[in-house]
Amino acid sequence: MARLPAIDPAAIEDERIRAGFEDMISRMGEVTENLRILAHVPVYVDLIRAVSEAIDAPGEMDPVLKQIVQLKVARLTGCEYSTDLLEGALVEKGVPEAKIHELDFYEESSRFDQREQLALRFTEQVILDAVDDELFHAVRREFSVRQTLELVVTVCLEDFYCLLNRTLGLKAQGFRERALAAGSDPAGSEPG
């Protein structure tokens, strides 16, 4: 159970909050619990909207890889809410369940190519330690300046979400189960 009460979307009168909720519905199909809690302070709705737009903005980096990186952040930080949400998003995108399962041991998995492994190693270092020059230069050899910035910002913004969600006491909301029920590939038979 969340540590703070959520606002009922039907009870919103503030136009800024309503616009933020409508934007979330267009992105996610629903107003997420974290946004319904943050709506107590309208400027936080604007903040979440801006963060979501920054993460979801089309860029040079593969959007599936960005979400795999986000999922790695969620798992590393122990954020049940983001883990559930991102696993659901990846299932909806057709990422095989086996690949999602093997994320925690990506270095030994044949389902992750060299580029993905490098991005995931970088993600681990950002979250758990500090990125040394050698790893940063390896990322720069593989990724353009814009892709490198997308990677850095994606990791850092997802870390923000995870800290927020964990502090608010948010748990899994059934995103993954709904995605699986919608008919995506639960067996992981697709090549990954």
C-alpha cells in the first residue's frame, strides 16, 4: 500500500493536473499511481510529464534498449513498481520473456548482443559505483555523443523514478500480467 493517498482522476479540477493525467493516459493507457500521488502538488505533475517526455522522446538510441536499461535500473534499485511497469512495456514490445528473465545475468546470456551488454555494464556502474574512464570511453566508441547522452539521462531519470516510487511505498501494479494476458509471447520463443 502506498504511503500517501492518491488523488482520484475524476475529482481533478486543476487544468494543469488534468492535462498531465490525459498525457499519462495517452502514454500508458491509465493514470499511474505515482502520478496520482504527486498530483497533490501540481508542479510535480509538470515535472513527471517532462521526465516522461525526456525518457520517451525519439532519439538515436534503440527504444527497446532504453527500456531494457530502465528495467536494469529498476531491478538494481529494488523498485517493484518500475520493474513491473517496464517488464510489461517490454512484453508489449515483443521482447521474449526469456530475455527479460536473463537480464540479471546478461553477461553470460546469448540473448544480449555486445552493444546491449556494454549499455547494461554502464548502467550497473552508474547505479552501483562510479563510471571509470575506461568504461566511459568504451561506451563512446560504441555510441554517438547523442546516444551516450540518451543512455546517461535514461539511467539517471529512471533512478529518480525508482527512488520516488520506493519512497512512496509503491508496489507492482499488474502491468506485466496485463501485458502477458493481452497476448504477447509468454514462452520467449522469439529470437532475442
